[in-house]
Amino acid sequence: MGWFFALLAVLAAGFVASQLGLIERPGGRGLRDWPYPEAGQGSLTANVIVWLSILVLTALLIRGLLAERMQSPVSALPIFVALAITGFAPLIPRGLLDVPWAIALLATTALLRLAPDCSPPSIPVRATAVLLMAGTLLLVVPAVHAVRHPLWLGSEVVFDPPQRGTVTFSLRNAGFAEIELMSMALQPTDSSPLSRGVVVEVTDVRVGKSPSFATSRPFDSAQLPFSLEGRSNAFVQLRLKPLRCGTGPLPSEVTVKFRVRGHRRFERLPVSIVLPACS
């Protein structure tokens, strides 16, 4: 029940943040790219604060329900540690252990049985309130990062027939300020031997407000730079020259360099490329 109440709170906060242009359909695999796409130390710091906030909120709600049923004080610290280990908190991709949700539930339940015996002395109410206020103020950090990096991988499905040597995806400017897309680079992220070194070469970049499938030219727009208004989407197609062969999709990431409010920024967004089959 503590997890469920925390989920409602996180969804409500995410909805408000989305309306303010601070978040847009987050998706990622770990701390470096969830909820904010990888953009160096700034995104890592913002993500750490978001993760800690969700873990602390879930731990406090579980602690309250657990103490009510046990009729005795219980510290939130061992509960927080258990949640950090199992990842049993709403929406975060994983904990220290990368396990399915059901296993995380069982593991957390088992660890919580030890919580009353491992509880340190309780913190006074006033000190707890001060710590919570300080933690709430830290949320300014991810908010500032979101304003400085408003670019997200779009959710629009590109119904483009598969074309050899191309990658097509959509981008979303979640903020209210205009973005100028400057350049894009592609590199694999898989740890397999195939991904080492240069795999493909980007020969052309096309960006448009909507793809045109009626002509041989996929997009009506010219090459970069491209201005993307606030709260709007764009479609991108990278034309590739494969330098190796392979089988199956290869996880990759596209590094997008852009300008917002007069400052140059970058973000790394996940995409998938298909190499030509080896004969």
C-alpha cells in the first residue's frame, strides 16, 4: 500500500512537471538516463535527486503504515536501504539489484521484517521536518536542468517503410523556449564486440515538422540547423553508410547538439540501427 500511495504521488508530480515543460514521457535503463536523458554531469545530478526523492517518499509512506500496524516506532532508514537494494519504488528502472517487480516486492517484504530490529533511534519531529524541507528544495536542481535541456525523444510512431541505411525517429521540445537543432552524431552503445569502433557513418540529416512519404525525398525540409518551437515535435531521419555488417538491431544513441536561450547544449537519446546482413 505504501508503494501504491507513492505511485499516486509520483504520477501527480509528474503530471504537474509535464504541464510546466519540465518532463516528457521519461524512459531509460538506469541512473544516467532516467528520467532525464544523458547530458553529462547535469543530468546525472538531476536524476540522482529524483531517484532519492522517490525512494525517500516511498520509504516514509511504508514506514507510516508499518508503524501503525506494529504500534511501535519504526525508522525509515532501513526501509530506504531495502528499497534502494531491490528497486521497489514507483517508476524507477532498477535498484542495486536489477530484478522484476514481483521479485522486488518479495525481497522488500523479507527485508522489511528486519526493519524493526535494525531501526536506529528516531529523529525528532522538528529535525525531520527540516530535512524534508531541505530535500524538497533540492528538487529545484532537476527543474533547472529540465529548463536548460528540454529535448526528449518523441513518442510519435513513424510509419515509414523500413529503408536500408536510414534511422527515423521523432524529437519533442517539452519546454516553452525555441530550440535550434545544430548537429547530430550516432554511435553504438552495445557492449558486444560488433559495437566497438566506427560502425556507421552519418551521410545526411533531414529534419521536418512532418515526414512526407509521397515523394522519394523523405522530408520537405533542408538540412540542419532547424528551429523547433516550444511544445512541438519534429521528425528526424539519419542517412547512414554502414561500415560493417551484422545481424539484428544494434542499440545506439544519437548525440543531439542544440542551442536554447542562446546557450549550446547536448543530449544523448537512444535509437536502434540495423546493419546489413553478412554474406
